[in-house]
Amino acid sequence: MDALIALAGPDMAAVDTLIRKHMDSPVPVIPALADHLIAGSAKRLRPLLTVAAARLAGARDDACLKLAAAVEFIHTATLLHDDVVDSSQLRRGRVAAHLIWGAPSSVLVGDFLFARSFELMVGAGSMAALEILARASRVIAEGEVLQLTRAHDMDLSQDLYLEIIRAKTAELFAAAAEAGAVSAGATPERCRALRKFGQDLGIAFQLVDDALDYSGETGALGKNPGDDFREGKATLPLLLAMARTGASEREFWVRTVDRLEQVDGDFERARDLMRQTGALDATLELAGGYAQSAKAALSEFGANSWRPALEDLADFAVMRQA
């Protein structure tokens, strides 16, 4: 990602300034809690995507910067809400905000950040971009609720799983890229191409995250490995492992995933079963396919310094398991 970070450096410095300015409030807990999470985001992938998409599409002004800051606020708000719903212990390598300030404060500061994001969108002066990001906020919420209603579902299909992550994760990647293209005045074809890039990138990113929960380390994940398993989340590695072990391990999966009656050693056993059945490799292979699809979407654009940098971003999404 070095090339992309270098290219976007001046723009992202301006985005950071906007983020700091708009998370300020006379209510002290709001900037303190927001900063706890926002300061832990080193790469800011989603706002970076907004800036890069705008520049790839030919933007010469700063119209994309407020949209990029809005994207970061939307993302941070969803993380605050998710951590309360999931009772998460860590986020971005730090103690989850709700464990420090309490669940009510985390939820309400998330609401504050959503409100700030819409102020930034309005300030950007693009009704089309406002519509894109407003729709994304609604789709993300729908995806989170759908995931919640299908928690511990051992019969969840791969198609429905992909529908969930397309909504809860990939939609913001897609909207971030599309909004950047719109702010640059790109043609409808180029806006669709960048939306496709963002969506497939987001799916690849989430698939790798789901695999890393069973194969990664805390330092790389920014959370505790095995959190998905301990919460009984039906992610693709788990669904594939359950399907491939069949009746021989049915009682193990029912006890640990459906009833959440887990004991020491269960996570290690689940991880071993995933490796033995090839569930982790299959998940990463699917992620690689989406990354390649994302890169193919950029064929709409000619050669310039931003296109290979975005292609590298797609490669980065699937290389994080290394």
C-alpha cells in the first residue's frame, strides 16, 4: 500500500484535519471516546478509497475530502454500535470503548458521528454523493440486523452469508469509491466501475478477516483471535468446516456454535478442523477471486499512477494473512 499512501498523503492529511475538527464537541466524553477509536485507525482504508477514486477519475479540486471524512465517521459509528452488540473486548488493538465509557455512551457517540457525517455530506454540496452515502448507511444497518437474526445459524447458505457481508461491509467500500467518482464528475460508466471495485474489494477484505479470526494473531487482527467462534458467528470458514465434517462432528458444532457451550480447547479444535477440511484455504481462494474482479473493474481507466496503486490495494486485502 506504500504507493497509494504516498500518493494520497496530502489529501489524507487534510481529511484527518477535517475529522479532528468535526469530532469536537463541548460535551467532553464525545471527543474523548471518538478519539479512542479513530486514533487507532492507521490506514483509514475507506476514506483513502474515496480520495483515490476521485483522483483516478480526474478530480483536481478538494470536493472529495469532506466525503472521505464522512465515510470515516460512518465507519467509526458502525464499529461503536457493533462492539456493543457483540460485547467485543478489543477494537483496533485497544480496549473496546464500551468497556471504558459504557454501552450507552458508545451508542450515543456513534449516533453523534452519524450526524456529523451527514453534516459533512451536505457541506460537500453533492446531492448525488449524499444519496449514495445515505443509502449505504441504511444498507449497512440492514446487513447488521440480518446478521443478528441469523446468528448461530448452522444452516446458513453461502449465498446468504455473502449477502450479509455485501451489505454490512462491502457496501461502505462501494459507496466510498462511488462517492469519490461522483465528486470528480466522472461518467456513469466510470462511477459504476469504481463502485464495482469498492464492492468486490470489500467482500475480499471481509472474507480474509473471517479467515484470520481462525488463523491470525491479536497484533495483526486488532482483536482477539477466535472472537467470531466464541460469539457463534456463522462466517464462511465455519460454515464450510461444518459442512465438510458432516455427521462425525455434528455434536461438537451444535454444542459450541448453536448452544455456545464452549470449554478450553474448543477453539483450537475448531481451527484444526478448518485446516484439515480446507475451509480456510477455500475462504482465502474465494477472497482472491473477488480481489481479481475488483482489479478488472479498473480496466475502465487508462494508465496513470492511481490505477496500479488501487490494484495494489486489492492485492493487500488478500495478502494480510501472510
